[in-house]
Amino acid sequence: MNAIAPLSRRGFFSVSAAAGAFTLGIRAPLAQTASLPGATFGGVPEINAWVVVKPDDSVVIRIARSEMGQGTLTGLAQLVAEELDCDWAKVTTEYPTPGQNLARNRVWGDFSTGGSRGIRESNEYVRKGGAAARMMLVQAAADAWGVAAAECRAAKSVVTHTASGRTATYGSLAVAAAKLTPPATIALKDPKDWTIAGKPLPRLDTVDKTTGKQVYGADLKLPGMLNASIRDCPVFGGKLKGFDEAAAMARPGVRKVVRVGESAVAVVAETWWQANTALDALKIEWDAGSNQAVSQATIDATLKEGLGAAEAFVGNKAGDARAALPKAAKTVEATYTFPFQNHATMEPMNATAVWNADRCEVWCPTQNGEASLAAAAEAAGLRPAQCEVHKTLLGGGFGRRGWQDFVRQAVAIAKEMPGTPVKLLWSREEDMLHGRYHPITACKLTAGLDPQGNLDSLHMRISGQSIIAGIAPQMLQGGADSRVFQGLNPGGAEGAFGYAVPNLLIDHAMRNPHVPPGFWRGVNVNQNAVYMECFIDEVAQAAGKDPLDFRRALLKGSPKHLAVLNAVAEKGGWGKPAPAGRHRGLAQIMGYGSYVAACAEVTVSPAGEVTIHKITAATDCGHAVNPQQIAAQIEGSFAYGLTAMLYGECTVKDGAMEQANFDTYPIMRLAEMPAVESIVMPSGGFWGGVGEPTIAVAAPAVLNAIFAATGKRVRQLPLKHADLRRA
Amino acid sequence: MAKLTINGRVHEVQVDPETPLLWVIREQIGLTGTKYGCGIAQCGACTVHVDGVATRSCSMPVSAVTEAQRITTIEGLSPDGSHPVQKAWVALDVPQCGYCQSGMIMAAAALLAETPKPSVADIRAGITNICRCGTYNRVQAAIQQAAGISAAG
């Protein structure tokens, strides 16, 4: 556990969009000022789009990206505050709305929050926002004193004229600063000079989460609001044939039964419990369509066929693996599989909408506020400028809340009841049966060793689902989905394959089942790291070499990959005796611009029960904005990744998902959580993500440790199906 | 008509007797700190105290609770967030998304009420709530801190 820096803790921080939802009412006052050039905040002019300083010196920092637990709100605020040179104890945050962003020509840039991009993609412009505001505050002081700005300095929300010692607080300068022309050239600090960014500061949004005050989308209340529960055809692609509403309408509190699109029906009632129980009483007839013929077995057969298919998209190639493999002194071959996963955010999907003929407003937890606005406008039959979205805090996202299906549904329902706010909340069952699932793939790997046991040739064939083909086929390149090769790319800043293999072929036979795919925390590095890192262990074993030494030799030309691997090996005690009965395993990969590695320590009992004692994890994310939150992300990513490894599996029967709640889709709990020792080792010079990369190394490190303990390779996930008993 | 004693106040609610306590707390009483996660007593996001015992309110019909039973929700755990568990949660920055944390805190407070100095094994066996963000290690450390036990133990 990382210690929290002993900085003063602020008693109360509000995320205004979430907490303010109660007070904003149906029409948001902020929205009315959005298009004004000199937008004001409660009568106080903003210095720029990112910074408002109030007369009492409190600082409001605007955050465009969505907070869903990953800490981006605090991290982005740290970056702005660093350049602003403000007093961190006076910082609060707020979300600008998507409507404001639209009206102001996207002054806040991209709202989309996913792919571990929040900080690495926007750090430069948000820091410039903070720096520009500081320069304007300093200029305002210099103007007032009749001195040159260069003679003044700023620190902790105070500008000081060095020669005379005169001072002025930011709060006293804000009105004058807001009138100045923004600076044309802005220099950013060297990260080695940071005093706010780079420090393990406490989060800004913790206190309300410990008292029940924090308002999530599911908690929203608006005057006169009704509640809805929905059921979409359980077979993907199926349709709603019809329903008999009599029994549902007869139940207490029920106001309306609404057809939603082509495939769903919703009940609207005074309370959600009334709506949901009435939905159970509703007699629904589905037209399941041709997908009801699809089963897990038919999907698995398609993937198996792809493993040997002649045609495939090439993701990484060196030398001639196909020619070299038959000449190898020794070959190793293995086939792995990784099933569908559900995001299963703790807060089920929800959105609240109110529709009028000329305006529609939505409150929702979303990873992409602008996409929510577009979806709302489309469903409302209105122009985006006639709509507004108020983002609430997310009760988990993990990729699921980048989709807007629940927004479209909420607006469609609200449109049936003009002027009445309706909150749509999915039941857990609806949430589980209508996910955007982590794609299903299988992988066949073949390696060729030279007489000295060096890896000379490697063919990695991935067979299975493409997310891009499922969600945005127009983004395919010549039919190929480059994102399938996450962490396996020949180079680049996102996820370069670290191993040097003279003859290499990594290719993808795309096989797309009817199940809707989505981005699931870590996306394709999850299975790619399992496939590659478990297989490298197998090849090392076949070569008679130590798994660490074998990897080191292959990573000679990839110093950053090697550095994190060496760090976990050293801290994890690799090569030293483990406590009695414990065994270790390693894994490394690059993803989301960061280099990550893990060393796991496990015990497997004679009865086959696995205990994961500890994982030592390293990440080189270039620049570390909040090390204690990076540690939290590493731990959290391991819980998510290990849940998938241990239990995670959605299976298809008659075209629909079989797992509808946590009884059939178990989640790792505290008793199974390993100790995590995090090594945050930013080497500078680049910006890598932190929310996702480490998820990839937990599972393969544990699986390799299980092999060390049992001599058994687990190649079909989840682990719950494996028999690890020893005779 | 049901009479419930929640956070020291008696509430009269007109509700179907089969309505789960969770939904009465959220929709009739209006206290939304207690969360809906699964509806089948799996995840623990709905945990409240009934006479001090951690209870998954999503699966308890309101008719099963009497006026004499004291129900405590996260809002009533302390008047100002000063319960030792809440203070430890803030000190260690436990929550991520936070959605499960009301239930987590209520489970932790009940555990400590029954076992003031829990062992690590007690904590790991006693806290069975689901957290998808994976705050488990900080949950464990915060319970130890609230109990005045060194995290190294």
C-alpha cells in the first residue's frame, strides 16, 4: 500500500455537474451562457475555458473527460493547477457540458474518455490552459503596479512583485485578468520542477463517496420524475413482435408501457421497483430471428476454422516465418482461447431524459458526453443545439459507457411523455444480457528454435472477433482491424512488440459472431498478453532456459520493455527461493503507450486450489501525474484482469447470453485479491496511459506461476474450467 | 403501510409489502447512498445495518422489518462522516468510482462492531462485497487503520 502524502485534506469538494443536477432543474443555467464569448461562472468571468478564479481565491478547474473512478479528474486538475501556480487547497472542479463544448467550437477538445487517453492525450492543452491563465493573472498584477510582468512571480495563488515585495491574490486579479488578450506563446514547466503534478495527492472526489452524498446517474431525482425499466430482445438482432400490456398496466404506480425502437419495451411507473416488477408481469412476444440458431459451440467452431485458414490480415512481420518454421531444430505449438467478457459496472446503465418539442435534456453517466449529446439529438428528433447532456459521476465505466444505447432508449421513452422527466435504469439482468462484450478470440502459436535454443521463428495466428468491424466498419483498413494487434505492433508509441524474432508473423483471421463487441478495459492487450506471454514461457521451457533469461535475450533491443521486466524480477525475488510452496511467474507487454511487467507468486494446493499471494508490478508511463492513483489503477486493473482469468466468461445459448447476474458471472472478491507491490518508474520523455496497460500482465504472470507450481499449462480461460489437481 | 425506523427516525410508507427494503430506502425515504447493484444479495452494494447487523437490503422484503428494528444507512452511520471507518476511507483514498463503497463501508463498520480487532483473515472472510474497480487492498488496509491495527500485521 502506498502512503498518501501528508498534505492538508480539503473537507469538501463538489463535482458540480453531479451534485448540481439537483439544483439545475430542467434548464441548466450554465447552458445559457455557453455561447457567450466571455462566459461567466456565477457572475465571475472565466480567465479562460479551463480556469475560473473566484473573489474568495477559490479556483474552479474545468474537466472535459469523465471521471469513472480512474482518477482523471484529480490528475487533470493537478496538471492545470501546476501551470497555474495556484493553491491546491483552493481547487475545485466542474464538468463543462457537451452542449457548451458544441456552442464554443469545442474549446475543451475531446470529451471521450477511454483508451487510457485522458491525461496522455490532453495534458499539453490543459497545461497550456493553466499556464495561460497564470500569465494573464501576472500581467494583470503587473499592469496594476505599472511594472513589467517579468519582474513578478506567481506562487500559491499570489502574485508578488519581486523588487518591491508587493503582493496580490489571484482572487483580486481575476476580473482584470479575464479582460486581457491570451498570450500567444506559452512555455510549459519542465516536469522535474513540478510541485503539484507528479505528487501522490489525495483525490478531489473522495469524501462524498464515503457518506452517501455522491449522486450517480442512478440516484438522480428531478421534480415530477417517473421511472422506467426496459427489456430488449435477449437474442441480439431479434425484434419485439408485440406485447399484452393489460397485466402490467393493472399494477400499482404504472403509467405507461412504451415500445422502444424495434426490439425493446419499457414500463414507466412512479417508482423503479414498480416499473421493474410490472415489466416482469408484461407478456412479451419476441421475434428472435435467425441468430437464435447461434450457440457457443457454433462460435467456437468458427474460431477454430480461422486458426488454420489460408487468408489472414498481417499485423507484424519480419523475415519469413512460414519458410523458417519447417527448418527449425525444434518446434513448439499451442492453442489458447479467451472468452467473451461483460463489463459489469457496479452501477447499471441508466439515463434520465426530459423531452419537449423544442428541447431535450439528458442526465447520464457517460464516457463520451459529446456522443451522448449526438445520440440524444438523434433520438429526440432535434438538432444538437436544442439538446443538452449533463454528465454525472460514473459508477464504473471500463469502456461500456462509451456506448449510447441507454441514452437513445431514455430519450425515446421520454419522447412518449413530453415534459415529464423519466429515469431509465437497467436491471442487472438487462445490463448483463445487453453488454458490449469483450471480443472472443482463439490463438494458435508456433515457434521454431535453433540448435542453441534461440527463438528463430514465430507464427502467432489470432482468430476471432474484431471490435472495429462490429462498431465502426468504416474504420477498417482494407478490411483489417489494426487494433486486434494491440501490444504486438512492429513499432510505434502505442504498443510495440518488444521481442526481436528473426522470422516473425502475427496475423488475424477475422471471424465475427453476432454478439456486439465493445472496448473492455485493456481491450485486446488482455488476450494478446495471455497468448504471447504464456507461450513465451512454453518456448523457454522447451529451450531449457529460465523464463527471465529467455525474455531478456529477446528484449536486448527494447530497453524500456527490459527495464520494467528487470524491475519486477528483482523486487519479486525472481531467482531467489520463494516461501515454501510458492511459485513465481512473469509477464511483460507494452500497451497504451506504457511499458508494464508483473511477477506473480502463487500456491496451488494438491486439491488444485489456487492462491495468488502477491503480484509485483512495474509501469513506465513516461510521466507520472499522481503516483498513488497510478498504484490504485494497477491494483484495480489486476482485480479486473484476474476476475476475467479466474471466472470471466459469457457464453451464448440460442443466440443470447447465458449469464444474467453475479451468481453466474462471479467477480473476484477481497478474499482472493493478492497483495500488490507497485513500482511506478516513469522514465520521462513520453506520456503513457495508466488505467489499462497493467491489466494485461496479471493473468499471464499468474498462469505462468501456476505452471511453475503444477507443470500444467492452462490455455483455455477462464481458469475455473481447469483441473489443477495433482495425483 | 409499513413503519420503519431509519437512522433514528420513524417513517411511515405506503408500499407493496413485498417491496425490498432497498427500494423503500431509495425511493420512498429518498436516501440514495444505499445502492442497487444486483438485486439478488450477491454484490453487497445495498448493505445497511438492521439492529447493527450488515444486511443486504435488496433481498429483504420491507414486510420482514418491524418498527422496533433499527435500520442504519450510510447517511446515518455518522452525522458528519466521522465514523472511524469513514475517516480511514478518506485517509487512504479508498474509493475509485465509489458506487460500491457505501455498502463496503457499512459492511466494514458492522465487522468492526462485532470484531473490534479483526485479523487479516477475519477481514478477508468478512467482507464479501463486490468492487469492480478493485479497491480491495485499500479496503483491507482502511479497516485495519480504523481498528487501530498496523497494516503490516
